[in-house]
Amino acid sequence: MDDELANALGDPPAQAGRADAGHGTYRIFARAEWSALRANTPLSLADVDIDRLRGVSDRLSLDEVANIILPLARLLNLQVRAARSLGVVQDMFLGRAVQPPPYIIGIAGSVAVGKSTFARVLQAVLSRWPDHPAVELVTTDGFLYSTKMLEARQLMPRKGFPESYDLRRMIAFLAAVKSGENVVSAPVYSHLTYDLVPDQEQVVRRPDILIFEGLNVLQTAAGPSLLASDFFDFSVYIDADEQDIAAWYVERFLTLQRTAFQNPASYFHHHRNLPAAEITAVAQRIWQQTNLANLRANILPTRERARVVLRKTRDHSIGEVWLRRM
């Protein structure tokens, strides 16, 4: 580690991290302990930015950004700088021009736990650092098979499960980004139509940082020889108790009934006028049969593969941060 990077780390707060989790794999930080690690990192977002980035039913505040995301952004900035230093060493050894590859951050967690809002806010915060202004965000939704193909394979009830994704295409995308290709494209998904958008792609042009967000990005299930996580430099898991996530899912579904479902193009348009009791029952059934089953079988078992676990409380705020021991 160079002197500049060592100085940037500074001295940690006394006795930071009170206990271990996962058989000693993680050090647990209470909210106040983690907040202290922000040091002098400036708050670069305003309320108007949070309003623009916040998802349906999410309750993210500037206080949450200041106390949770800014310390994480500081850690990530140091990680990116360290990774670049190692890259310089390898390029020098190989006798080639220094070209650090994009730094890839994976973000995992359940449906309705707040991954998308967190990813957007993290992107906004990291892009304001002069060291890495080009920060792209890509979600795994675009790598789902089309509705037509899912129906043909009888996978619609398991949409979001590992087998519903085009893993080969996902791996090819991540490999191209990590290898430093100048232009890489990803498919685009519409949450309104609940399907891929035909003839539309998201173009990624050699970013400093790529944030890759999705349910199963830390999955280790059988499949291609390479896994998505093989390309990650860092990973975050958004965690909460099952009953809280279930309540957030139902709340979001009811909000969407009053908004997006009213659009004739919505996949759920046929639910737009259901009485409160019936739409609640629909949401609870989808949660139980699909999302909870996926969480228990595929998503939660990957939690301890993450470098950082953010533990949410019932009011959506982060109560604990687990930091994996190096």
C-alpha cells in the first residue's frame, strides 16, 4: 500500500466493530460506529437528488446517505485506488501501457429490500469522486429470458430464480467489461411490460466503476464454468428480516396498483381495479410462491459471500453493517 493510500485510511475509531458474524467471517458495526468511519467525506447529494433516486415505497433519507452510504463510498474509493495500484504493478511487469480495468461492484438481495434505490444512490455518490467519475449501473433484469421464452419453458412462476436468466449472456457481458472493451451492450428490461424491450440496449463505455445489481449475482449454482461473482472486485448484500421484506413487497404492490398498473401497457393492468383485500391477497400469494421461495432457496444462502452486509430494520434504515474480515 502506498503512503498516500495509507494516509487516506487514517486511524479507525477505537474499538470499532463489536462482534463477529458468520463464525468470525464478519465484524459487526452498529450504526453509530459505521457512521464514524465516514471521516471527512463530504455529502454531495441534496434532498432533490434523493427524491429523484428513491424507488417506489422506499424511505431513503439524506441521513441514511450520510451515515451509511458515505462511509461505504469512502471504503470503495480506497479499494478502487488500491486495485489500480495493483493493476499498475502487473502492467509494468508485462511491459504494457497502464490501463486499469473497470472496478465491478455486485449488489445482491431480495425483491423489495431496496437494492435498486441503494444502487442508484451509490452510483450518484461514487460518480462525484474525482478519482472515478464514470460510474455505470446495470441490473440483471435485462438478462432475464423473454416472457415468451419463459412461458415456453414453463418458468414464469420461477421468474427471478437462477434458471430464468440467460447466464451465458450475462457472463459474456461481464467478461467484456472486465477485459476493458471500449463498448459493451446489455439488454434492457421494462418493469412496466414485465419483459425485455425489443431492439433496445444499454451501452457501457469502459467506466471507472460498474455497479451490477440483481437478486442472484452472488449465486454459486451449477451452470457456466464462470460465475458473475468471479468478475466482482467488491460485493454488497442488502439484508432484512423476512416479515419486513414481505410487508414492503405488499406495500409496493398496492402502490403500483394505484400508479403503474393503471397504464394499459402494464403487465398487471388487469389488477388495476381489484378491491383492497383482493389485491393484497394477490401480492401475498406472489410473495409466498415466488419471491419468498427464491429468497430462501437461492438468495439468502449467498449472503455470506458478500464483502459487506447491510442489515435493515423495519423502518428501512440500516441498523448494522457487517464487514468481511480480510
